[in-house]
Amino acid sequence: MSVTALVTGKLIADPDRRSGTGRKPYVLAKMIAHDGEADSLVSLIAFGSTAEQIGSLSKGDALAVNGRAKVKTWQDRDGATKAGLSITADAVMTAYQLTRKRQAVASASAPRTAQTDTGSPPWGDDQP
């Protein structure tokens, strides 16, 4: 069973770009998400344009990922059971994309400066 999840965190290593059958690219990555009490390991796999976006990031970059999530468990070197999340990413948002979006919204909503009246009609001729 999987659920749709939105997870934010930071990459703990550079993403691993790979090619599958038919040379279709995909990306594997690992991130740490902090829930206020503890850090959780999140494994990511992404395809298509989402893979391109994640693949362009580096260790330490912040991101938000939306996708289908499954809880995974494993045993660490000491034999303790650990749990983490495995997400097939459908969408990703980075701090860089967020900054660009905010700048675009700000410039679109900024008041336009009025042109000074030159006494000529705006269509460029003096015909009545």
C-alpha cells in the first residue's frame, strides 16, 4: 500500500543518475526530513522531468517532493530495526524554483509606470 505524501528536507548525497531499459533516464536520491523530533531517511526515485530536476541538485540542497510513499524497514549494522520512507516522486520544488516564482509574481503584480504624455496619439501618427 502507498499513500500520497509531501515531504521537505535536504539531500544527503548527490543524486545518482541512471538509465533504465530503453535508455530512459531516472534518478535515485536520498534526503533527510526533520519532523520536529527526529530525522527520517527518505529514499527517492524519479522519472522524466522530475528526474531532471532532482538530478540537477547537489548534496545539501533543500527540496520538497510530492509522490507515492511507502514505509520501508531494514536492519542497521548493529541489528537494530530502522524505518524510512521510499517515495516515487511525481513533482519537486526547490528553493531556486520558489525564488524564481516569487520574483515572477512580484513583477507581474507591480504597478506599471505610466508613459509621459508627449502630446502625440499613442498610435504614432498625427492624423485626426
